[in-house]
Amino acid sequence: MSSHVSGSPTVLSVIIPIFNEEANIPTLYKRLRGVIDPMGLSCEYVFINDGSRDRSLELIRGLAAQHDDVRYVNFSRNFGQQMAVTAGLDLCVGQAVVIIDADLQDPPELIPQMYEKLRQGYEVVYAKRRSREGESAMKKLTSKLFYRTLANLTNVDIPVDTGDFRIMDRKVVEALKLMPEQNKYMRGQISWVGFRQTFVEFDRAERAGGQTAWTYRKMIRLALDAITSYSDVPLKVSTVAGFFVSAIAFVMMIYTFYSRFFRQSYQPGWASLMVSILFLGGVQLIAIGIIGEYLARVSADVRRRPLYLIDDTNIVLEDTRPQRQ
Ligand code: UDP
Ligand code: MG
């Protein structure tokens, strides 16, 4: 696909989205090196600063000044974790690409094991968590519910209990670059592209420092993006429900006419009228709402805005974006 990248001597790229991670960056980098250096491959570390408001940028710039295998990309504002990872995928050059959270919830120590699976011929190896420490019961429950719902609603098989921690072959990265949708759901995309996928298991640790930036609001957004990007079921449910309710209304209408004109016995049906109007109104609003969700995504894609804006970076952009040459 791209001569530059396929001829790249860089074997491994590590993509790290950063949003207010000053407490974790030094440890993370140390632990990554501790694991990756012994593997003896040429590796680049791509830090994407997603509009952090703490000293994160300063720290990664400092690392980049000290080590010439550290790249940084500084976004013009916060674009969200999915976009940070997207930028990393666009700009990295490695033959194998790792995506890892900065908060050390994803143990870098798994990377050699994951890389080994890649060598065995898999194209995607994701890390599947066996347990989750330090996350609230509510978060565990919602996340479990979400994955189960998603699995039932969609026909792409999105692996349960995984985050974004995974290693991918260059082939997969090139495939992902062909999917420019605005409302990204990376886990869905990675599953959608296919190839040979497998997993390694681990126990997920507590966030090392700082705070999660995921609010329930953001989680609901991501869940809606995931469902609407990979499933038409909500749309169909509303249609089916609409038909069902209309059918009942039709039967009731015939019955009303029958009572009114043939049996001549009827009540002034104020209550039933109100109830049916409200009920139908409600159903219609739900249906319109669901259509609106899809429409919002269609319009976002039609606008074709850039997915993210880079303020500055130490990556020479022409070199790493062969598709623009
Ligand atoms: N992150 C980001 N932009 C955001 C939110 C998060 O780049 O708007 C990064 C964050 O720095 C971390 C990763 O995405 O490296 C995962 O975030 P977090 O740990 O808050 O998510 P959780 O583990 O709670 O799902
Ligand atoms: Mg985390």
C-alpha cells in the first residue's frame, strides 16, 4: 500500500494517548523501555497529547529531546481518546503497532507475549482482562451490560472485556486508515476488518495515578457510537414497534366505528383518546429519536471535517504520510 511504510526499518510502534497523565508518563516510559529494550527491536514511542491541561506535554517533549525514538504529537485541543489513537495510527511507521493506555492499567509486560503471537501469524492480538481492580461496581456493571448488549445487537464480534490495549500488524493499521468515520469506535473497527485475531489474558490493575477522564456522559456517547456504527437493530426495532402499535390502533378504530354506528352504544371516550394519543406520540418520538441518532452520524461524516488537528509534532509529516505524497 505504501512503499515508505512497508520498507520502514521500525519494527514496533507504541501508541500512547495522553490526557492529563503527568503522574504516569515517567513510570510508563520506564516500564515500556524495560520490557521492549530486551526484545532487541527498533521501536518508536508515539505519544499523542490530547489537549492535556497539566504538565504532560512538557514531560513528553522532554522525553523526545532525550531519546530519538520518542515522537510526540500535540493536538490543538482535546479530541478524545479514539482520535488520539487514530492520529497515532496515521503517523506511526512500525510493522507492528501497540496501542496502550498511559495510566498503567494495561501492563506493558504483556507486550512480548502479544508480539510473539503476532509472529506466530496472527494479525491482531488483544489483551483480555480477567479481573478489574479499583473500578467501581457501577462501572463494571455498565461495561458488562454494554458489551453484552452490543454483542446481541451487532453482527461484528467485538471481544468482550477488552480495552484498546492490543498489538496489530501493519496490514490491519492500513485497513483502519481506510475507515475515516467521524464517530470512531476503534474496537468495533478492528473487529470489523477481520484478519486473524486472538487474545492473551491478564488481570487489570488499578489506575496508577491521576483520574479517569471517562465520565458516564462520555461512556454513553461511546456506547451510542458503537451501537449505531455497527448495528441497524435500533432502527428496525422502532419500525417494528411502530407497525405493531399502528395495527393495534387500527383494530381499535374499527371497533370504535362498530360501536358508534352499529351498536349505537358508546361512551364519550375522553380517557381512552388521551391515552392513545399520548402513547402513539411517545412511540413516534422514540422512533424519531433513533433516526436522529443515525442522522447525526451521517451528517458528521458528510461534513468531512478533519478528525483531529495537530498543533505541533516532532514527526516529519511528509515522511510518515505516504498516502498524501
Ligand atoms: N485519553 C485521551 N483523551 C481523552 C481521555 C483519555 O487521550 O479525552 C487517554 C488517557 O490519557 C489514557 C487512555 O486514553 O491513556 C485511557 O483513558 P482512561 O484511563 O481515562 O480510560 P479508562 O481506563 O477509564 O477506560
Ligand atoms: Mg484507564
